[in-house]
Amino acid sequence: MTDIMTDLTAVHAPAISEATPLGELCTRTLAMPADTNQNGDIFGGWLLSQMDIGGGVFASKLAKSRTVTVAIDAMNFRKPVFVGDLVSVHATLVRIGKTSITVHLEAWVMRRKEKQFILVTDGKFTYVAIDDQGLPREIPQAGRPATA
């Protein structure tokens, strides 16, 4: 029985003990009826796209250029989002590479009858800086000159 319990807990998302959002606020939007799935809850794909938009805003600001999403890792859908929830996406820098930026994103909601934010989703997104031709470009970093 212990092995089964160990296996079950390994599948679940890691616990997050923060009671307030971490990182920089990137986007905030209202979940609307058009964003629902067949069960009447907000569609997970809509929430993922809001996170990607927020992460893209954050990454582009750091890269000082356009960025594209190249990977989404460890998405954790923790709680449902409902119509009328105010959804906020917060970003924290994980790492900056030569051309890529990895960001930890959290989606939090404020429900109409609640007084505190609730963490609903988090994940790690990776973006690559691109030039006007859509090719990867080096990200300028302190102490490292940008190459043309």
C-alpha cells in the first residue's frame, strides 16, 4: 500500500505554500462565458494561452525583442477557473541563456465572493528571442556585449 501511495503523490503537482502571487504581474483579464468548456468551467486551453501571453510579454521585455514559445514544461492545473474570475498571470525569471529565457508562470484568480487570490495554475515556459527574419538572436546581458 505504501508503494501505491508513493506513486500517487508523485503524479500530483508540487505543493506551493505561498498565499500571494510571486513575480511580476504580466496580464490580468476576466474569464468570460465564451471561454468555457463543455462542463461550464473555463477551458484549460484558454488559461494556458493567457499564461503564454503573459510569459511572452515578460520574456520580450527582458530580451528587448520578439520572442516565441519553444517549450511548456510542468503545467499544473491546481483548481478550476470560473466565469467571472479575475485571472492574473505573474512571471518569475528562472534563467536566461544565450538565446532563450525560461520563466516560471503562475495564474491566480480573484473570485467574486472571495477576499484573497487563489493559485489555479503554474508552469515553466521557455521562449527564444528572434530577429526580424524569425531567426534566434542573442539576448544582451550585463557584462556580455550583444552581437549583430
